[in-house]
Amino acid sequence: MASIWTQINSPRNLVIFAAAAKHGSFTRAATELNMQQPSVSAAIKQLEDALNVSLFVRSHRKVELTTAGNRLFSDVSRSLDDIERSIESVRQMGREDHVTLNSSSAFSHYWMVPRLQKLHDKHPDIDLRLQTSDREPNLDMENISLGIRLGNGKWPGCHAAKIADEVIFPVASPQVMASARNLRSIPNLMNERLIHLEEPVRERPTWSDWFAHHGIEDRHVIAGLRLNDYALVLQAAMSGEGFAFGWEHVVRDLIRRNLLAGRPEWSWRTGKSFYLVWSTSKPLAQHAALVRDWIISVSDFPLQPKEPQ
């Protein structure tokens, strides 16, 4: 990167060159950049001298790129466009006119998205951005307004409000559920095709854990489809690939819409809960606070922030 300074004197000349090449005119480039036309000409000449090549063919009414100029413009314009997009993205991160909600893909797809219209109806001016990840990022370092986490409600530097208990029971498509043989008891579920969630970062319960909770231990859980994202697990279940874990707060609407069928009588309450979290190091922006309060209002639990540890 430092060699650019020695080769072209100033990267500023590349910006001026790109403007002149785009307009085919030093005068229009000067207008766009709020410069004087002689200053644009001088910058282009300085760049040409540094590269030891002509970049423009100059005539009385216009300028045209040479072969070398075309090559340079192609690369420079693309790079400047990338830089401009990056700068805008970083600038957006520091603004408070949007709200970022970080969660798993399943929570975003199957809990948040179906409720977005209600949020927009109540708060039409809020710019909400759903960010999915397979980990729990640092809210402050990544400038995230709100996050969804599973645990006991105690995370350093975070306020937390419970939105759902962790309740797990088997789900499958209505067709698979209806055709399953002899599901009068839990052990018989082992004879069905199971869909396994194997997330690479987050620790999640397994079918063996679920069976053990119901007193069925040291039993071989037959192989089945294995996926690393819960949104894919639910999609596979809805497509008839077998039985999956149903986290109650996520699958509730899918069951109501008859996209899934469940066995809630075989629920496992793990003792953990899902929480909405936000940073303790700075106050929430107004729009973020409105989103926080709205999510809590449509969940099953009232606002009960946990003290940061």
C-alpha cells in the first residue's frame, strides 16, 4: 500500500483521474470535485509523469482515454466504488437511525419475519436490520443494538429480558406425523427418521439429551439427516424429511399454520431461556428502545431486565 505514494505521488490524483475519465472532460470533473479546471489538469499531468505514460488524448473540446488510461480507469473506478460502499457501510454502523437485531437464522426467519408487519404498522419510521450469525457477537465492538441469546440471563456487559423459556418437543410435517407407526410412547420415536442439529459454534441439546431427559438412556439413536443450521432443520422437517427438535417459541406459528405438527405433551423444559439483550455501556437509541419494548410486548414474558454481571 505504501508503494502507491511513491509511484503516483498522491492517491488523490487517482480520484481526480477517475472523475475526468468518467466525464470525458477536465472541466466537468472540476465541477464535480469542486475544484478549478487547471488544478484537475495539473493533477492528471502529475499522475502521467509519475507513471511515465499518457492517460488521455487531449483535444480542444474533449479528452479521450488512451489504452493505458482505459486500463487504469477500469481498475480504479471499480476499486473506488468498493471503497465508497465500504465507507457508507461503516458510516451506517456509527449512526443511530437504524436498529440491528442479531440472532440465529431460525429466530429471524420463523419468529421475527412473520411479525415484522406488525412492527412496521406500529413504528413505520424504524429501519430494522436483521443480522444472523452462528455465534453471540460482542454488542459494543460490532455496534449491535439488540441480540437474542440462550442461557440464564447473565452475560457481562448486557441487560437481558426473557422472551421465552427453552421448551423442546418433536415436530414433523403433518403427513410424516400422521404416517408414523406406533407413536404411543416416546421410545418408539427412535424407530423414525430423525433430523439432527449440529451447529458448529453454539452448544445445543441433542436427541440423546432429549431421550435421556425422558429416562431413555444408553440407547442407540439411529442415524438421520444432519444439518448445521436450525432454519435448515425446520425446512427439512416441513419438507417431510423426518422428525426434528421443535423449540416451542419458534415452531408455534408453523404448527398453527399446519406446516408442522408437534407432540407438545413430550416437552422438555431445559431450565434455560431465550433472552433479548442490549449493552449496559451506553443507553439505547430511541428507535432501538422502541424495538426492544415491542419484542418484549409480543413475547410471553414481561420486561424483567437482569442485572449485568
